[in-house]
Amino acid sequence: MEYDLKKLDKLAKKTLSAKRYYHTQCVVQQAQKLARLYGCDEQKAMVAGWMHDICKEMPREEQLQWLTKCGIILDSVQESQPKTWHGMAACGFISEKLGITDPEILHAIRFHTTACGHMTELDEVVYLADLTSVDRVYPDILPMRKLAETALKPAMKEAMRYAVNDLVERSLGISFDTFQAYNVYMAY
Ligand SMILES: [Fe+2]
Ligand SMILES: [Fe+2]
């Protein structure tokens, strides 16, 4: 299926704040780059990039409605962490509003925040694109970006170590999906 990427760009531009739109543009670029490097479907990676944060600035109640609509059930940790909702909400939003129902795209968007224990290469590309896009600034961004562009599984392993460590340091709960992802990637 051909996707109208220009239409998705326009929707992101009109829906998101300037800062979030710029982040989205950067994630799309990085997702295309990583998809090409690892032989994933570039178009699907770019669709996921354009739409991954489309619900991020919606009121929480609305996010909850969208994710419930597509049958997603939150675990107790996710319930207490509204920041993890927007990827799941985007699945309901884009399938209903745009007719985008490709399960690979929806899966990559759904798990771009929490990760999960059964990630495809497309999921990994989108997850790492979000973490290493050019707008990102955090202490280890340069080595993390280099790793993401060199070795997919080791990059996911490092990303999960970083993500879980961050949750621990902030005394936050670890959702079941993140916990499973951590265990899967530590085995690499
Ligand atoms: Fe996000
Ligand atoms: Fe993002």
C-alpha cells in the first residue's frame, strides 16, 4: 500500500506544537535512515515516524478514549503513567481517522514509548529513531546515535538499560512491556 506521506506531514503540522512537529520531522528522517540501514520497509518506518507522537499533546481523557477504542488494556503501572499513553492512543486515532490499519505500523507506534518483549526490526528502528533523532539532547546522545546506526540489537540493549535505569532513578514503576523488553535485550 502506498501512503500519502505529505498528508501525514500536514496533519502533524496542524495538530502538534512547533517543537513537537520539529521533533516529528527529525524522527521521520532518522527512521528512514535506520530503515534503509537495516533493510526495513522505509515507507512504514516513515508513516510510524510521522504519527508516533500525534496524540501526545491531546488531553489525557481523549488519549484514554482512543486507546480504549482500539482494545488496549493498560497495566497498573501504565495506568499511573499517562506519558506512556500517547503511542497506544495513536493506534486508535490513525486507524479510525486515517484508515491506517497495517499491524506492523500500529505495533511500532504502540510500543515506541514502553518497548515490549516481542519487537520486530521495524519496531526497533522506530524506537531508536525516536531516541536518536537530531533534535535530541541528552548526555550520551552521540554514542547512542552511533550505536543505533551501527548495530540494532546492541543499541536496543543499551536503550533498555538506559530506560529502566532512568525509571529506577526516578522511583517510577516499570510496566510489564518494558520489563519484558529489558529481559529480552539483556540476553543479547
Ligand atoms: Fe512519543
Ligand atoms: Fe517522539
